[in-house]
Amino acid sequence: MFQGRSFVKEIDFTPEELEYMIDFGIHLKKLKKKGIPHEYLKGQNICLLFEKTSTRTRAAFTVAANDLGAAPEFMGANDIQLGKKESVEDTAIVLGSMFDGIEFRGFSQEMVESLAKHSNVPVWNGLTDEWHPTQMIADFMTIKEKFGNLKGRKLVYCGDGRNNMANSLLITGTMLGVNVTIASPKSLFPEKEVIERAEAFGKQSGAKPVITEDIKSAVVNADVLYTDVWVSMGEEDKFEERVKLLKPYQINKELTDLVKGDYMILHCLPAFHDTETLYGKNIEEKFGIKEMEITDEVFRSEQAHQFEQAENRMHSIKAIMALTNGNLFIPKV
């Protein structure tokens, strides 16, 4: 059922299959904490292709592969010639003949889908400009660990509503029965096609996707507040524009005070909550702000679960790799 399948976007799997991935990630996390081996990919070789740099994705895939008994091989932007000196198809055929699975993190969704089409091995999307499916399993795993269930929960994403994170949260959430609200400036609303697809999934799951400019009304009764960087990789020239547009959508104490009841805060990281980085110092010098999408106070609050979420990247990626490449016996989902 899972064996041999690629995971390049969320809709590659059914809602039931996505929830099975989440539950299996929780199970593998328990095994890891108890020191119980689970080498489902023993003897395999896994290729890690990175056009875009990463801390969590690279670390998660590397540790996950090692825990599963596989040998990961990292290939960075300077090591690969995808679409430059060698076509994606040719590269996919060669890598697929040498490796048992391929992870790709880069710009083009078309490229990761071409790798999956031609490699003849499972391909896992570590991030593209359109979608971030492996992140979704970690995110909803973190939510389920806290609340015990997903269906009927309310998640509010605050910020750039047309980036890969907003797209993935909107689609995955509605697939799983989570009421996802995108609170964003109108100029940064998700694409019409993404909204329509979410609405279609919502009709099946009972979830109600909402797109709004009104951040204050959006967060009322939220179970989860979620944010991401204001400027994605490759869009650095738009910093000034985004700072002006998104400052009202910052997750800060004033905003969290509007949330009643128990809730959690998530961020896929890195987060620009202070000036303890060269990047942060540069933004302060240019724009006079010390905090961007989330304030330091809120980032360090007891409601913030971003570091558990980051750890869950590894457990969830391990689940994805094992399910699609580990020849596991799985009852029909």
C-alpha cells in the first residue's frame, strides 16, 4: 500500500494514509526514546539532494536514515547538475540505479516530480517553492501529541499566505479535518486553485478553510498559532515590502492575549525572534526592527512548541521513509 510510493506533495496520499504516517511517526519516536532498534531500511543507500540549504531537513533525513539502518549520501548544490549540464530525467535514472531512495530539497516542484517519475525509487520532497509535505507530517504529529486528536482543531497561520508552508498547511489541514485559517494581507492570499482544492477537501472532512485579512478575529478560539519567515529563500529582494506588509501579522503578546483556552505555537524554523544572528543584525540595521514574524517573548513562552516540532521532523521523516521503502506489513488504511 505504501511500498515504493513517492511523497512529493500531500495529495499523493489519502487523509487516512497521512494520519497513519503521523501515528507511525509517534510510534517510532517511542521506540527511539526506549532505545529499541528499528532498522527497516538496513542495507539501503539513500541519496540526499539539496539545492537549498537546510539545518533540520538535512539533520532529520541523515539521522532517520542511520536509525533505519540505511547509509545516507549528501549531495549539495555544487555536487549536482540537475537541469544544467544533465537533464533531470538522466540524473534520475542514474541515481535510481545506485540508490534505494532519493530526497530532494530545492526550488522546483516540477523537478522533484520528474525525479519521482524517472528514478524508479521512492522520492521524498524535503521542500520546494510550492509544497513542504514532509514538514506537514511533523507539524500535525506535534499537534496530535499535545491534543490527542486532530479533527475539529483550529489552526491559524499568520503571515505570507501564498508560500509553500501556507499551501501545505491549508491542504493537509483540511484533508485531516483541521479548520485552517490563513490570516494574511490580501496581496499575499493563497492562489485561487489552492483555496478551491482546500474547500473540496473540507467538504469531505468537515473542515472549514478560511482566508482573511483580519488577524485579530482570526485567532479567536485557535488551538494552534503558526507562523513562518516573512521572506522565503530566493525572495530576499522583497524584504522591505514584506516587512511593511506583514508587521501587523506578527505573533506577539498582544495577539496571543486574544486567544482563549489552551493553545500552542508552532514555527518551522529558522525564526527571526531576536538579533542573535548576522541575519537578524542586518535586518535591524536596515529596517530598525529586532523581531520579525514572532517576538522573542512569545517564542520563549510555555505555549511555544517549535523545538519539539523540529525534533519531530526526524521521527516523521523516518516514518515516511520506512513506510514507503521498508517492505512493512500494513493493514489496509
